[in-house]
Amino acid sequence: MAEIIFRSRMDAKRFYDHLLEGSGYNPKNQDILLLEDRHIVRILESKVGIEEVKEAFYQFIVKIKRDDWFRAILQEQYYFEDLEEQQHILEIIYSVLEGQRQDLAVLIKGNGDIPDIREAVEEIFQGEVSFSFDSFLKFRLRPYLKMLESYVEISIDEYKMEQEYQMFIQTLRDFLASRDSRMDTLYLLFDEEITFFDEKFNEIKRGELVRMIDRKLLFNHPVYVDSASIAPLLSIAPKSIFLYTKNSEEPLVRTIKNIFEERVTIKSYKGLRQAKEWIHQENNANENGA
């Protein structure tokens, strides 16, 4: 027989439901009991295998309770009360846990090594089992709970940076909306540096780009606005931008796309020569026709 004592009635009920769902047993068989008045889940070994119980307990910790602990850390330590904000931060946390954000994973204290929860579960389920869930957390899972705090900490920092970035993007969109276009079409080549081309695919030299920059833009946003790319683009405010790049996920490419939205068309770097030849042919044809 195994008996797990919970301090919280809700935790007892959730583990009971989770165990029933995972084992597929009918609660009327009385193999798994919920003693609600004492917050105890009791499992009889006649039909329910101890391995099933251990696996259900492990999954209860890493799937159900982990989310509770993340939310508790957010609310109690960092005072994030808003559920929508909590959800945004949780999405960042789980992207790190699932290996999608290696840039953040390297910032986790202790390199993000996850304590061996299965080993702790194996140890607690030895012989006649009767234990307190909260004592198990306190004495066996303390390193795990500390690790969760590290995930929350770096995810909050990332969330704040994302919020600042979105505010920055919106500010520049507002600036763009207030400007008249100085050029219908602009071509950008992303290589080791950014090269600007006008509508006839003539290169716009650096000095000319500098002269085009609206000084109010640099004065109002000196930290965020790149004078080599974003500032001239916003100052010219072209109706269409054709951007040739080898990597469409490059941060600056994504920033330009986010600011100019439907005005931007991303093109393959390999298509640059063909586009240049076509435009030069069109220009020659127009000049000859004139």
C-alpha cells in the first residue's frame, strides 16, 4: 500500500484524478482511495502496480505542479498578478525548457541542469510507503525548486526586453506614419554591411544617406535607432522595400519587417543580380523610348 498525504485538498484531488486517468482504473473498484477529510490519496497494491504510481507521481510533479510553482514564483516573488502577463512569461519559460531558446538556456544558474526527480521518486517509494508531499518537496526537491526560480528570473528579463522592443517598434511605426515618402521603391542588400539602392538600382552612397536622415529621429531616439540602417529608412519612408538577404531571420531584417510591415518584401540573396539586370533593362528601354 502507498499513502501520500497532502497539505492542500486541491492537490490531493488533482493527484487522485491524475492517477485515475493515467491508470485507467474505475474509482468504484476502491483500488485508489481519496480520503478528502484528511487530504490523503491511498493506493492499494492488489491491482494498481507501484510502477504506475511512481510514474503518475513523477508526471504530477513535472507537469501539473511545475506550472503551479512557476505561477507562485511569478506572483509571490516578482508580483506579477496579471494572468495574461504570467502566461506570456510562462511561454518563454517553456520555450527554454523545450530547448527552443539556447540563448537563454546558457544563462540559467548551474547551466540549467535538472535535478534527478525520478531518482528522488524512486527513493521515496521504497517498502511501505507513507509520506507527506510537502515534506518531500522541502527535503528532496529543494534544488529543483531553486532551479525553477532561475528559469523564471531569466524569462522575466526576456519578457521585459520584448516589451521594450514592442514599444520601440510601435514608436517608430508612429513616426513612419507621420512622414511622406521620399522614394517609391528602395532596394536593400544585406551582406557584410547594408547597401541601399534607389528605384533605378543605383547605389545610394553613405554620405547621401546621412544627409537624408531626419535629425529629430536621432535626437528623440538616440539609443535605439541605427544611423546606418533604420534612421535612413525611416527618413526616406519608401512605399516599397525589396530586401535581399541570405538570412531572413537576422535580427535587423526582422526589425525592418516589423516596422515597415506590408511595405517590405523579403527576397533571396541569389535573386539580386536578376532584379538588377531587369531594372537596368527597363530603364534603358524607357530612355530609348523617350
